[in-house]
Amino acid sequence: MKSTSYVVVMLLLPLTGTVLAAETACPPLSKNITSSNNWIMLGGSAKGAVRQVIAGEFGKDVNSQKRVLGQFDRCGDLMVADITYDKSEGNVVLSMEQHIARVQRGWVAEYAYQVKVVKAGKEEMVDNRQGTISWQIGQHGNIISASDKFTSMGREGFTDTTYRYDNHFRLEKSVARGSDTLTNGESHWRWNPQGLVVSASSARGKDSYSYDQQWRELRLNGTSTTPVSTLRSVDECQLWDEVGNCTLSYLRETEVFAKGTIERNLSSAYKYQYWDRPQAEN
């Protein structure tokens, strides 16, 4: 399942990173490193030697669709991801797309999103951003910094982020600084002994994760704020595959504005393919 934190350029869908098999020459602690990297770039991780994931989120009572396709190498490193998001609610229309690719010494993402307001039957642009995010890795393969250079409504801007880890290369903290006040500040992650994130928080919100006795994700409780609202959500997994990754979840959102409240119901489906399983099983 995915995080509901308000970060437009990262749709925070649950993708993966883990070591495949003993015969694969993966770096030491690569499970922790790739999991942390995928939390940074994609906002989540999953179990097993994931080769490809296809995910989609669809609104039941709101015109909203998210789609993602991610592919990974045998050690769990993300190779490519394509993400799209479209939403129409009331008089607001939002569209977003992002492409992430593995490059030497890290990853690069090209993204663009638009927010329009419909007035008198005509669309008026209120936000229009295009940008490039570059993630740089250190000598152990973990992301140590990121640089986001963008143009928003014709004005150039930037956000630079640094990352800190514990002794086992599990992501602990990030610090973002730049020209966009909405993305500045610190974020923190907490992990359990099983290597699963139990909380992810920033000045704008917090996500808390709970698991069953088999350490399958059960529920995500989220709270976040935007410049105009407060959002609370509960995302519950309904089905899992044999590896223990969630394949179907239901999300309930409540967004409170100064002049009213909106409730939304959405469902998400995920299909995983694994390196160590025959294609017929996938």
C-alpha cells in the first residue's frame, strides 16, 4: 500500500527492493540499501525478489486514476518506472506524469504536472511545473543526496535534499532546502527489527503502518496538511500474494476544508512478478 503524504511529484506507491538469491553477487546489506532507495524515490517497498510491478488506483466516488509500472534488477535496484496521475474533482483538474531511469551513479526523474480550475466553462491554469530530479548514490549504493531543478509558472526553482542512515543503511532522516517552501524541511523514518517501516513523518504529515503476525502489511493510517486542508486516511489491505505483498487495498479519505468536508473511497490493485518464480506463477 502507499503513503498518503502530500508530495505531488512522488506518488508514493509501494514498490520494492530486496536481494534475490545466494548466487547473485549483490553488495553487502543490499536489501536494506535498495529498500531505503525505493522509499526515497517511490515511497514504499515490498517483499521478495520483485522483477516488475504494475499498480493502479481508481476512485469509486471520485474521478481519480493513478498508474505505475516499475522494473527492477536481480539485486533489487530500480531500473525504470513510469507513473501517471489524473484527477478531476469539483472544478479542479490535476494531471501528473513522471519517468524515472537508472543512470551512472544514481537515478534521474523527469516530471511534469498541471493544476487547472474550471471557471465559466473554461480551464484556468493555477500551477504548471516541469522538472528534473537527480538522485546521487554513495560508495555503498545508497542515495546520499538529491537535486530537484524545476520551472513553475515560468519561474525557475530548486530543492536540494540530503539523507541520513543508521548503521545498517536503513533510511532515518532527510533534510530538504530550496525555493519551494512546501517541500522544505525534515522527514523521518522508523523501522522495526524485521526491516519494515512503521512510520514516515514530516512537518506536513505522518503515516503509520501496521502488520499481521506474518509481517504482511495490514493498514496504513495517514494524516497530512495542505495549504488549504487537512487530510486523514485509512488504507486497508484485502488480499496478498504468496510472497506476502498486498495485491488489493481499499482507501478511505476525509479531507477537511474551511467551508466543508469531502470523503473519498478508492481501491488499489497490484500485480508483482518475481525473479525467482516462473512466469507461469507470476
